[in-house]
Amino acid sequence: MKTELEIARECQLQSIERIAEKIDIPTEELENYGKYIAKVPLKLIDEKRVKKSNLILVTAISPTKAGIGKTTVSIGLSMAMNRLGHKSVLALREPSLGPCFGMKGGATGGGYAQVLPMDRINLHFTGDFHAITSAHNMIAALLDNYLYQHHEEGFALKDVLWRRVLDVNDRNLRCITTGLGAKTNGLLSESGFDITPASEIMAILCLATDEEDLRRRIDNVLLGITLDDKPFCVKDLGIGGAMTVLLRDALNPNLVQTIEGTAAFIHGGPFANIAHGCNSILATKMAMSFGDYVVTEAGFGADLGAEKFLNIKCRKAGIQPRLTVLVATIMGLKMHGGMQVGDPENGCCEHIRKGLENLDRHIANMQHMGQRVIVTLNRFGNDTEEEIAVVSEHCEKLGIGFAVNEAYMKGSEGCMDLAQLAIDEITAHPSEDIAYCYTDEANVKDKITAVAKQIYGAKQVVFKKQALEMLERIAKWNLERYPVCIAKTQYSLSDDAKRHGVPKDFTFTIRDLVINMGAEMIVAIAGDIMRMPGLPRHPQAERIDIQDGLLVGLE
């Protein structure tokens, strides 16, 4: 099998103007970034078309460390729908440099189901991540300067909540001390770095509805708490306009293409384990303005990505999927069934049968939220017909549509059954209205408890002292209306990464809450999840290089 890069290089890319013409985007409106990438202005979003478009959400069972392949499936599904004669468009997230150079490598699909040009998308792309990083850290610098300049006047914050961000996995930056040395170096203080996908500016970019809304949200970003326990925000610094200038170009969605010439909007990149895990509302609505069928995905398993997609993104955007596709792999099911790395393969079907409990939980969760669900098995080369039959027969007993997906090996041809199944389900049995896990009026504690019990299956939810103090502040500041975004491990339905399958009778622990007044959500930090990942012993960066003028290792 050829590598992703080899397959990508063999593809004859079409001009971005040709891709735009295919879905009726006026080429004179494009802002080109070379021959194969362009930004598309927000004025082309058509709300009437958005309402008519069929949105398909691709999510998954709780993943292995290698992932489940949602992006590859999403790309293959959209390409197959076009192959069937339908007008389908993709809406995906941008990759982060942290995982690309850390554990995962590239994040543009795989095999014969990729978005291109994969090297540019995986690296600096159109500079959106850099704009977000710059705006976030510019706020940090201006806040530090404000505190320094007004310190002798008696102004101070009893809590500075605004940390810094960097799109690199770097554990040494999780906790730092700034202002060391001479007094002119600033005030001595503790700080730290999160990864850029965890930045509230990233969330704001992905939830903003236009430039005016972007400015409003930036002004409302909470930076710290005053001595009299009041919020201190960006608008108090008077720099909201400057930050909007930094982000103005980044707000427009990016248009690229798949390996088979399907149009794809790739914009925004929050992680689902530490943020809300969805591409931008603007990119999704842009795709829905020009596609009869729009395929999008939400990060990690349905407990993290799909829950937030429905409870946060759809609630904010006024959109909803007509169908939810749940992706599983044989290896993932075996893991949830108790198979350990290095275990003998004999009796593997029993591990699969046991692992189906995880699949069933995700199906039930999505159905409880009003979603029509079908299952696709992302097939790998060593999967046997016997193993696949176990999953197929199980779905048949449940009355759930099932199709094998081979987009990685065969592109759209390997996803035709799934595409036809999806179209048939949308035509005959589209999803009902979203049944949210909680109402806007519920308090934040009850919202978190609802998600933990309904989606994760927790027996009880415990709030640590710091979280309880933040709950009091949230109530005092009248922020209870915000939805909740739970940051937790992606590898388990619980907050313990080692508890696979469907954990029972567990306690879900919230150790802190982060108030995102700009993104208008409350981030609940569960278990030992961290917002700045570390690097493995042998990061992917060791394999990335340039050989004979060609990039290698970014896959």
C-alpha cells in the first residue's frame, strides 16, 4: 500500500476555481491562497439554502489511541454521494500542528480518502491557527501591560484567568512563572500555556455568526476577577477592535478539495476532549448553502464530539443533522471487549461481542437525543469476514442500518453502500428535532450532571472545592444560561482513560470550571484531563523531513 503522501502526489489537483464552479460559487468572490486553496466571503452564506440542505454528522465509538477514522469516512461518504449523482460538500476541522508533529501525524484523512493539498492543510494552511494564537497571546501581553502600568495606582486582579496558548504539545509550559528579574520585566506572576485548539478565541471563531458577532464575543472574554469579585474583560482593556482586526481574515472559511475533486470547507479546529470539537458554524453553513448533502464530523467519540455538536453548536446555530453516522472499527470493538495489545487473536469474536456494548451505548445516546443513527465499520486489511459479520448481524438485530466502509483503500468506490444507505435513511426516516440534554434555563451544575449521567452513565457527579467556588461565581454573575462543554478523556465514557467498554457505577469528578464569556459556554474540567498535551517518547517530528525536495513523514 502506498503512503498517504505518495497517493496525494499522484493526484492531479483541479484549480480551486474549478472546484468552486462545481458547487456554483462565483469564482470572482474567491480569495486565492495559491492555486488550490481559497477563502470564501461570509456574504455567500444563504440561510434559505441552509434550511433545505441535508446535514449528516459523522461520529464514532470511544476511540483507540490510533483513532477510529471519522475523517476518512466523512471524506469517502461525501465523495460517494457525488459519485451517485448528488451534490455533496464536506465541512471539516483544520489539523493542529501539535498532534501532527506529536503522536498522530497528519489529519487530512487517509489512503484514497483525503483532502488536498494535504501537506499545506496539515502545516500552516491559510494561517488561521496562527491568527488565533497571535490574538490570544496579544491579549495576554496587553493584560500584563495593563496590570504593570496601573499597579502603582492600586489596581490589581485577585485572579488572572487568561493563560497563553501555543499550537505545540509542550508539557514544560503547562505551568510557568513570568516577570522574573528586574521590576521593568513586569509583575511576578504564575501563568501557563494551553494548546491553541483549547483557546477560547478558537471557540469564538467557530461559534461566531459574522464579524459583528466576533467583535461582541471578543469584548466579552473574561480575563480575570477584580478585588471586589467582578469580571474584568477584554472590553475593559479597550482592545476588542484590535483583536478583531487580527482575526478578520481567519473568519472566512477555507475551500479545498478531496482526492476526487469534491469541495471541502476546512475551518477551525477545537479538540473535543478539551473544547467543543466542531468546525466553525460559518463553514458548515457555507457548505450547506452550496450542497444538497453536507457531511461533517465532530471529534472523538459520540459522548464528546456529537454531544457537544448537538448541545452547543446546533443550539447556537439553529441547525440540526438529518442523520448521524456512527463509525466503529474491529480493533476498537476488541479493545472495548477487553483485548489487550499482544493478546492472541483466537477467540477475538468474543471480544468483539463484548465490545459492542460501547457501540450500543453511543447508539442509544444519539437516539435519546432524537437522532436517526446508522453504523459503518471502517474496514482494515486484517479484518475477517467472520468478524465483520458479528457487527453486521448485531446491527440487524437492533434494526440499525449497517454498511462496511472501505474508503481508505478504494476511495468513493469503497463507500457506495454507506452513501446509498445514508440517502435512503434521510429520505425515509430523517432525524427528529434535537432532544437536548438540558434546557437553557437549568443551572450549570444540573447541566453538567445531566450530561454525565445521561451520556456517560455516571452514577454520581462530584464537584471539587475549586469547581464549587466557580459555580457560586457563575450564579452570582448570572451566567447559568450558558451550555456546558465537558473536558475529559476521549478513551472512555468515564473520566478514567483506562476504563474501556461501558463503565458502571462510577463517580464523575469535576475539579474546575472555566468561564468562557466570549464563547458563551462553561468548560468543566473532569478527571486528570490537561489542556496542554505532552509529546510521546518518539514524536512524529522525528520522521518528518524533506527528501529530494519532497516532504515525507507527515502521515
